[in-house]
Amino acid sequence: MSTAETTEHPPIYGRLIEERGDAPKAAREAAQDVQRQAAVALDWSDVRLAQQKKEAHAFSAFG
């Protein structure tokens, strides 16, 4: 197959994307969105910081 043939007749994947949309791209974007949401949901840094501040100001008979 020559370069001319390739440019004249797009591969089936290109035609499918034109007809149906880019499902792999949509899946990647959805997965990235879920990863961002999970990172926010699982970010306990504020809770840890508050606990550290609380412990730093707590009374200790041995400290």
C-alpha cells in the first residue's frame, strides 16, 4: 500500500470515529475525571492537619 492509497482511503478506525465518535477518547476522559474526583474524595490532608494542630495544643502530663 502506498502513501497515496492511505490518504485517499482513511482507515476503518478513522471512519468509525467520524460516524460514531471517539469512544476510546471519551473513555480516557471519563477515567481521568473519575481519578480527579477520587483524589479529591480521598484527600484527608485537611483532616490530618486539623488533628495535628489539635494534638499540638492538647495538654500532656508527660510533655
